[in-house]
Amino acid sequence: MRRRRLRLGLYADEQGLAWVMGLVEDAVGSRTARIVDGTVAHTADDSLDFLAEQWATEHPDQSPGSRQPVELVFHLGCSLRTWRAVRKAVLTALCPQGSAPHTCRVPWTVG
């Protein structure tokens, strides 16, 4: 097994971050993979500002509260095939409606 990275950009508060972390843990736990480590980094640059704009567009009358752009990075011990399955499971859980118009619970991007 090799060490592989799963990187997500999020616009989330603590609850949203915990939800996404749970999605990753569930996706990994149901496969032959393990989480080697994980980090959360608050971004100082403007690379994830578009997620804040997305949230504001989808929730025009709501305050963002404590939401902020963060980068969530997990290093997984698994095969490439398993990493692809984990990644697909996480993305499907983040966006179960697929490409149909909808409002995201936590705006995200994958890197």
C-alpha cells in the first residue's frame, strides 16, 4: 500500500467540517484503506474565496456565521484503486444530487 492524498477545499464552520471529516472516515472505514494522518488548514490566500461566494449565492438571506475557507487533507494508506473508490464515495456523499441544480450543505472543491 502506498500513501495517497485526498485534499478538499471547504467553506465550513465546525459542524460542517466535522460532517465532512465523518464522510471521509466512513468512506475509508468501509474499504481496505487507513487514514495515516489528516490536517485542517485555514487558508490565508484567496484561492477558496469562490466557495464563500457560492455559499452567499445559495443562501442570500443568511449570515455565514463562523464559516471560513479551510483545506482538509487526509493521507491514506491504500492502493490506487481503493483511493479512487474512497474519493468517489466522498464526492458522492458531498453532492448526492450529482450535477442537478441544488444547494450544497458545505461548498467544496477537490484538489
